[in-house]
Amino acid sequence: MKYLLDSRNKRAISVIVGYVILIGITISLSALVFSWLRFYVGESNGEMEDCPEGISLIIAEANCISNFDKSLNITVKNNGRYHVDGFVIRVNDRAGAKSGFYSFDPGKEILIGKQYKENLKFSKFGTGITTLKFVEVQPYLQEGSNKNYCNGGDSFAIECS
Amino acid sequence: MVLNSKKRGISPIVASVLLIMLVLILAGIVFTWARGFIGEQIEKKDQPISKLCDEIDFSIDLILKNADTGTYDLEIVNRGNHPIFNFLIEKHMNGDSTVEEYKFSVGPGENLRREINLFMNGELSEKVIIYPSLLGKVVGEDSNRPYACMKNGKEKTL
């Protein structure tokens, strides 16, 4: 009993275990600090989410047919490196407009190098549109039921009355 | 009154534990104090919401309706993939400015037209800056909060 109580024989935990505990605490603390700080670091490059670079649609042709049923003849070509699942055509009826407002989605995909040609009545874009001054297209990729809108569209000033 | 030379101090383990506890308590105090300077964290899609601001893509147009009353039609098209929760409109006039919140939402790919008044102090504003806001989740709380993207505004001179 006297031997057991002898302080000279008492041992603390080994040096190795001490190091392991210290390193463990350090790693846990750094993980905590990292999870806290990760919200403040890193900036987005402003690119559209889930859209690869190299998507490109151009308006190859756009002109109007001004008869009783006014309509827009439009040809959209995929000259990019990816096929697009669809695109939106936006038009504006105001002079000097720099962007489209009324939109129509033909729901057509365009494969690489292919084109979409259609005659669209003005009423497809909304009621009360009697003239067109601006046309643009914006491609999108479909992911399930979601549309991921992409850069790489084209715009065109037009004179329809 | 003889001093016992065999008296021992605390063991190295207890000393280490005390030191570590002291460091942790101090770190906790500094953390709580510093949080006040940094503000709350708002996230969306598991990302800090400020990162998503750079992905917002929208266009605006202002069409004059009535110059006497300063009434304009604001046309907004959301060309991006994030729903815009509402807008802050900053009006500028003679070096002065005011900010008003307009509660209308525009989903991805959607457009919207709203009548707004751009008078400020009885005169038409010289210019306006329109900032979009996203709705995000406050980290650590069960609540949502709008976050104004103050670096992603669109400016229009009237």
C-alpha cells in the first residue's frame, strides 16, 4: 500500500498521448473557425450557375410580316459548342428599347450547328402588341423541371409596324 | 511552523487542462465580442448569399407616364436563375438620397411592370439606382431574411 501511494511511482499520461490530445484540440478548433469563416471568403465569378462557357445562340434572321395578322419571322442558330435545351424569345414594342420585355418560349431544343425557324404572331408575346422594335433570345438548359438560364444569347434591333 | 518541502503543486495534466480551458473561455469571449462586428450569416442554396448576388442577372427600364407627378412604369426582367425577392430604389437629387423598399418579386425568367413614383422632395429625382434583394435563411435560426445586393444595382439617369 505504501508503494502504491509513493508519488515517485505515479505517472501521468504519456507524452505521446499528450501530443495527440493537443493536436486533436487544435484540429477541432481550426475546423470550427473554418466553418465559421467560410461564409466570408471566396467570391463568385458572376457566371451563370450550371451553364458551361461556349453556349451561343444567334439570331440569323428576323423580319416582320405586316399583313392583317402581324407576325415575326425569326431564325435562331446554335453556333456554340453545346446543344441547348430551349430558349426564350423576348421582344419589346417601345422605340429605343435596349432589352426585351414580352417573352415567348417555343419549347424547342437546338442541337449544335442547327437552327430554328418559325413564324410567330405578335399575339404569342402578349395581347395588344402591334409593333416590334427589339428582339432577343436567351438560351437555357433544362435540369429536371428547372430551367437554368444562360448567357450567350443575341439581340437585334428591328423595325416592325 | 516548519515548511514542508515535500508539498507538491498541481500535476502537469491538471495544469494543461486549466490552460486549455482558459484558452477556450478566452476564445469564446473574443468570438462573442467579434460577432457583433461581423453581423449575421445568411445563406441560400448552402452558399453565403453575398456570393449569389453576383449571379443575379436582371434588366430594368423606366418609362415616363406622368412628368407632373413623377410617375414611371418600371419594367423588370429577371434573366437569371435566382428569384428576386424585392427591390430597393435609391433616389438621388442635389447630392441628397433616399432609399425605399418596393415589395414585388420576380421569379427566374419572369417579367414585371409596376408603376412607381420617382419624386423626391417635390421634384423629379436626377437618377435612381435599383438594387435587388434575395431571400435567404439566417444561419443558426429558423427564419428567413431578405439580403440587399448593394453591389449589383442598376443605375438610370432621368
